[in-house]
Amino acid sequence: MASVVTNLSCASSSFFQSFAESLNESTKLPNNRKDFLIFAQKKTKKTRKIILKEDVQDLGKKGQLLDVRAGFYRNFLLPMGKAQIVTPILLKEMRMEEERIEAEKKRVKEEAQQLALIFETVGAFKVKRKGGKGKQIFGSVTAQDLVDIIKAQLQREVDKKIVSLPEIRETGEYIAELKLHPEVTARVRVNVFAN
């Protein structure tokens, strides 16, 4: 087995020598000059690290970091303006933008918590309705009624879409929920009484 390997290595080295000599003769290089053959051993980079500039179906969302094949980037994403190569400066800008967005989200949540605290410390909002028999009232109390009362008492604009009220058709005390933020819900008391 060892002799086969040495014969193979000798045969391959003699092949390279004869190739170098033929190359030397064809280019007419002087004999005192040494020739080197260089063979590439490392393959070229086949993927690129990119950032998407817009949503690409079956690939990813805007701002997402991805590794894609070089040809796909060169032939589709780059000409269409859908992506760009990742650079250290671009990564730094993305990080700063993410930090700014996180700070904004935190600020909005804190404002919602403060508003919830204001609503909960006010006490009960009073709603007057014309009364019928017993505890019944004419009509019902709606989210718009509560929004109008909040605006009148606290001078705060509240969207009626965030108000969740139980069905109110009698006098009494009820709990309404105001969804001020996905993580913050204020619970307020509503006192309904008849005139």
C-alpha cells in the first residue's frame, strides 16, 4: 500500500514538473528563474449576509438579517432594491434604531400606566339616566357615555374603542375596563342612578 502511495506522489510530482517545464518553454522564461504553481484550495464565498429593505415573500420581513446565496442577492435582491449587504456601520444604525424604538415603547407604556393610575384614583364616574320601574333605566349606558363623562371630568380624550362595559340597563355600580396599552388596563367604577 505504501509503495502505491509513493508511486502516486512521485507520478503526480513528475506531472507537475513536466507541466512547469512545458509552461516555461512556451513562455520562454530564463532557466535561472524558479516557477511556482499555485492551486486554489479554498472555495469562494457562496452566501452573503444581508439586510432586507422591504418584505420579501417566502424570505423575510423588512429589517431582518439573513444569509442568502450570493447569486440570489446579485441577480434578484440587489437589482430590485430589496436588500443590501451588511456593514458594521449599518449594524450600528440598526442597533440605534432598535434602542430608539424600545425607548419609545417604554415611554408609551409608562404614560398609559400613569393614565390608568389617574382613572383608578378618581373614584366612580356618575351617570344619570331617566328611571323606570324599580331599578330599571330608560335606554342603556354605552361606551360613548363613559367617554363623554371622562372628557367632562378629567379633560382627557379617550377613544371609545378601548372601553369595555358590561350591559348596563339598571341602576347600580359597575366596573368598566379601559385598555390603554396592550399591557395596561385601567378599571374604573361607574355609578348609574336614576333622576
